[in-house]
Amino acid sequence: MKLILLWVSTFLYVTALAAQPADGPTLWRDAEVTQFRLPLATWGKAPSLLKEKQYYALPEVNLKTYPVYAPDKEPAGYLDWLRQQDPQPLVDYSKLKTDADWIAAGREIFYGRELPRFTGSEHNLAMIRNPQVLAAYRLNTTAEGVLVGLRYVVREKGKVELGTDTCAMCHVQIRDGKLIEGPANTHTPFGPLMGDLTRRYQQMSPQMLDERRRKHMREDYRVPFLADDPNLKIADLPAEEIAGLYDAHPLGVHGRTNTSLRYPVKISNLIGVADLKYLDHTGTARNRGLTDLARYSGMIGDVTDSLTRYADGPEGKLVLEHMGLGGGVKRSPDAAWFAVARFLTSLKPPANPNTVDDQARRGQQVFARAGCSGCHPAPLYTNNRLTLAQGFTPPPADRTRYNVMPLSVGTDPNLALKTRKGTGYYRVPSLRMIWMDAAFLHDGSIGSLEELFNPDRLKPEFRSSNWHAKTPPRAVEGHRFGLDLPAADRAALIRFLKTL
Ligand code: HEC
Ligand code: HEC
């Protein structure tokens, strides 16, 4: 049975891919795009995405980029060699024939398509060649000294620019020297890194701080449909306060565009993403198959998401210059994002070092007894449903239109209510590969499974192990399941969870 299913889904993928280039555009069809995103709770409407015609009117880009090395590992004469390169295509799509070709192309884009914001910043280039800065920023680095997630860009011969991050910046882990594709980067302290940058900009000049942080933050986070938007006000805080808010982001958490400096989100593990029915912790988009995954990837990778509108009036349009997109937005060929989606769906979980022993087997029984399987049933360990953020009542039609459980687990509601990802929902997450995570719950506010299932986290004096030294104590509310278990059962449950 399993084999047949596997065969059928592979067949579907392959036919989807084979049909794709010949049939012309399939990534952006109006009929599919309008159903893609979920409505936003406070606005009552789904954000308005580009129309098919507008999307395909965007200029196309397919540009090769090159690895960035740690200064002590850079091959001799590397930058000179780069200066002699002509701009070249990242991928030759006409050559993709087999499934393996598509996956390889997807991997190339995952590592090589730089998210083109603030590309060519001289300041960032100087920093990335400074060993002290690099040590502090703890970027994932391969044994060969390649900084994973950054690339050099050659847009014209003789000029080597630093690009911004690629998918691999956030969705790769290095464990015991081995690179694992898909899981969240739990090594690079993205928050403190941004805090440090904020302080550097401030030291340089008020103008630099304004250009590179405040304007950028406003466009990344402002929520046009919110009255009294808290996100707009944050950009006006003194620099040190902004830096402090960044510092507070735990490892494995990111203040992504469309979230908030105050309400950042846990980085997703992309292994097994094809099994999830809703994308993002707040279920911002449906995942009906490869095209949705490809479209989601493209909206991030090309930053075409910056053209999404969040209000009907002029304030609904984001200011591209402020987002480091002054050169305009280009789109990759559809094939690029189908290749990435195919690559993502090919990712396999790494070997789990936590073996199933007697304690884990006992934990499995606790899991069933404590009612966890109602929401986190095997084999995916999620029922793929949406729960309500505290305080949100969905319109009756949406309760059946989407797979909604009409209950709230009571975790922090702000991401789901006060950001551009604010659908009002939190999806039930899959617990597969949870042993690889460093932060738990949608906001990563808990640093270990031991803490998640310890009732002490409900006390006002609680401080999670993954919080910054300056973060004051507070209770982490919600998801009270399993909190009343006897110590031995709790330990067994945690042991079991780590084997998934
Ligand atoms: C700067 C860090 C960062 C970069 C770079 C990044 N992502 Fe992500 N990604 C995240 C975070 C954080 C989330 C969780 C977002 C949420 O839940 O709202 C996420 C979620 C996703 C999801 C949804 C997964 C799920 O569980 O629903 C997909 C798919 C994805 N990213 C693909 C990509 C691709 C493809 C790229 C490159 C084009 C990319 N990401 C670049 C941080 C990043
Ligand atoms: C009523 C549905 C429901 C039940 C029952 C439930 N959970 Fe959850 N679980 C959720 C939701 C929803 C979240 C996400 C909450 C958030 O992100 O704010 C979650 C999150 C988690 C997480 C964190 C996942 C991550 O990626 O950070 C773990 C671990 C977990 N649950 C384990 C359990 C265990 C063990 C039990 C039983 C003791 C249980 N859950 C019972 C709905 C449920």
C-alpha cells in the first residue's frame, strides 16, 4: 500500500514537472492564487496578491551566485577570479530532464538564489570579511570554510557584490560537522546579530540608523489594517531599545518580514513540509500540493511577497525602496520554484540518535493516555488542523471552509492577531524531528521539552533557558497538556517525543 502511494505521488510530481515548462506558466494562476492565502483576523480579508498578468509582467532573473568563504579559508585569488567572471545563469532549465535533475536544480537555488534585499551593501561586505564579526555572528560554516546562506553576486563583469541571505541561511543545521538540509538553523543568533547591527548603525550616524533599520522595520512589520499599530511605534524607539528587543529573540526564532520585532516566529523545519495542509505557524497559506509550496517559496525567494497588499488604500502598498528593493522586483522562471518545491519534498529526516527504549515505549503510552494523540496523531503527529488564537472567533463560513478546531490552546495570541501573518489561527504542529529543535511553541518562548511540560513555566518568576540574560521573568501560558503528569511519566513522555 505504502509503495503504491509513493509511486502515485512520485508519478504526480513528475507529470506536474514535465507539464510545467511546455504548458507555460502554472505557478501563478489567478484561480489558484485567490484561494491560496487565508483571511487575516482583524481585517476580515485575505491579503491581496498580484494578479497573474502583473506577476508575469515582472522582469525575469536567473543569475549565478558564488560561495562566500570565511576569511582564513578563502582560496588564494578568489575575489580576483570572481571579478573576471561574466554574469551567468544560475540554472540552465532547458537541461532538466529527470527527477534527479530537478532536485539538483532546486538545491542549487536553495543555496544560490540570494533574497535580493540590500544586495551590494559595502558595509555588509566589510563586516563579512572581518574575522571578529564572523566569530560573534556564528554563521553556519562548512568544513571547507563556506559560510552557508551567503553568496557573492556578479551582476556585471568586474563587480563583485555581497548578496543577502539564501534559503540555506535559516533552513540548514550542522550537527557533528555534518550538514543537514531542512531543519531550522539553531546555531546563528539572528536576534542578537540584528541587535548588534542596530548598534553599529547608530554609532555610524542617525541617518544610517534611519535608512537601514527604522524605515526597513516599518515596511517589514507595519500592519495597515490595525488601528493603533504597535509595530509602527517600535521603529521610533531609541536605538538601544530596538537592539534590546532583537537581543530577546531566542535561537531558532526569527523576526521575519510580516511578523513583528515583538512577536517573532520559530523557524520551520522543512523536512516533511509536503505533508502539512497549512503553511506557517499561523496557517497563512494553504498547501494543496507542489504548486502552493513552489509559490510560497517563490514569494520569499524573489521577495515578490513585497508586492502583496494589506489594505485597499495607498497605505496597503509597501515602499520597496525602504525594503532594500529599490532596483525593483524580479521573478525567477516558474521552473525555479517548482525545482525548489521538488527539492524540499525530497528531504529526508536524518538518523535520530534517540533510540526507542523501554522508557520511550512507556512514554508512548503516556502520550496516548494524556490525550496528545487527539491533536498530534501518528504518523505525522499533527491532525493538520487549525486552532484558535485566544480571543479570536472565526466567521462561521471559515470554520468549515478551513479545517478548524473550535478551541484555543491559549498560547500568546499576538502573532496571530497583530501581524500581517495574523490569521487568528495556530496550526497544530507536527512533532516529528522535534529532537532537532531548540525553541518550542510558535514563538519559541520555551527552550526545552523539559520546560514545556514543567508546570513551573506558568509561574510569574519563570525564566526559560533560551532567554537572553536581560529578559525579565514571566509566565509562559497555554498548551497546558501534560503539565499534571507525575515526574516519571513526564520523563518517559519527553523521552518518547525525542524519538519521533
Ligand atoms: C531569515 C530566515 C529565513 C530564510 C532566509 C528563509 N526562511 Fe523559510 N522560514 C523561516 C521562518 C522563521 C519560517 C516560519 C514562518 C512562520 O511560521 O510564519 C519559515 C517557513 C518556511 C516555510 C513554511 C514551512 C512550514 O512549516 O509551514 C517554507 C516552505 C519555507 N520557509 C521555505 C523557504 C525557502 C524556499 C526559502 C528561500 C527562498 C526560505 N524559506 C528562506 C525563516 C527563513
Ligand atoms: C487540543 C489540541 C492539542 C492537544 C490535546 C495537545 N496539543 Fe500539543 N500543540 C497543539 C498546538 C495548537 C500547538 C502549537 C501552539 C503554538 O504554537 O502556540 C502545540 C504544540 C506542541 C508542542 C511544541 C511543538 C513545536 O513545534 O514547538 C509540543 C512538543 C506538543 N504540542 C506536544 C504535546 C503533547 C505531548 C501533548 C499531550 C500531553 C499535546 N501536545 C497535546 C495542540 C494540542
